[in-house]
Amino acid sequence: MNRKIITIVLALVLFVWVIPGVVFAEPRLVWDPSSGDVTGYRVYYGLSQGSHPNSESVGNVTEYPLSSLPLEENKTYYFVTRAYNGAGESGDSNEVSWHVPDMTAPLPPQGVTAE
């Protein structure tokens, strides 16, 4: 009986705390810190591979939620990060991409009739 209760409790803990964090995790950029004197990082992004015309200074952090950027739904974006300090900016990090899902519900059906 005790083994069954422990199994149920562990299953509930897994369901309540672990699974939602994996399933509903917010997409974010994550990178390793640059060596040397770093003031902060900038995230560069755009809609074409190798082209990053937009940027956001994100502070001295090593992860950044993509929901903080003005991204349009149903588009694929390409990202690089750069470290900066008073002497200038580093080169680009490796490029990663993410497709922003369509979060807009469809319009209701029209012309419904009963026959």
C-alpha cells in the first residue's frame, strides 16, 4: 500500500512541476558568456539567414526570452548575439533560427445553413 501511495505522489509531482515546464517553456536564446571584460550583449535578428538588421541590447545576461522581441507570428527569424564593452563589439555568435508559431485562432465559419 505504501509503495502505491509513493508512486502516485511522485507521479503527481512530476505532472504538476516538471511536465508543464517542459511543455509550456517559453522560447529563449541562451549562450555561454564571452571571456574578457563584457559590459553586455546585443541580440541581432532578421528574416533571412545571414541578415540581422534588427538589434536589441539585452544587458549583461546569457539568456533572453524571445517574447521580449517584436516578432511577427508565423515567420522564421534568424538570431546572433554579440558581446560588447567600451572598446566595441565582438563578432557574431553562431546563428540560430526559430519559427514564431501562429497564435491567432481562425475566423468562424461563414454561410452555415441547416438543410
